Amino acid sequence: MKNVKKISDEKDKHEENQRHFFSSRTADLPEEIVEQEFLRLRKDFEKIIECSLEKVSISIQLSELIDKYYRRLEVELQKFKLELEADNAGITERLEKRN
């Protein structure tokens, strides 16, 4: 959650800097300073994009991991039911009705 807040704060800060840059009188500033500020804004934006893409990648990995373990648990549950049924016919149905 900390990274989510960090990226959100960085994005807000970037948007504020961007608004200030484009609303200020850039025509009155030397071209070199305007270009440096623009490059800094662009670099900050690229960093925000990079962090966002990393978050997406982590989310995809987590989703895949959850799916993997869910399928594994489903297989284990089915095996367990079969073992119970081998020892006591109809037991899983009775247990499921109790819940």
C-alpha cells in the first residue's frame, strides 16, 4: 500500500509541476532553462510510468500465483474426498450438507 501512495503522490506532484511549467511565462525564460525543465518533467513522468508498469507486473504475477495455488488446492480437495469416500461411502455428501 505504501508504494501505491508513493506513486500517487509522485503523480500528483508531477501534475502540479507540469501545470506550473505550462502556465508560467516560458517565453520570458531562456530556452536552455525551458528545455532543462521540460526534460526533467519528461524524466519524472517516465519514472512514474516505470513504477506503474512494475505494479502491473507484480499484480499479474500475484494473480498467476493465486490461480496456481487455487488449482492445487482444488486437486488436493478432490483427492481428499476420494480418500474419504474409499473408507466411508457417502461421507463427503453428508459432511457437505452439514455445512
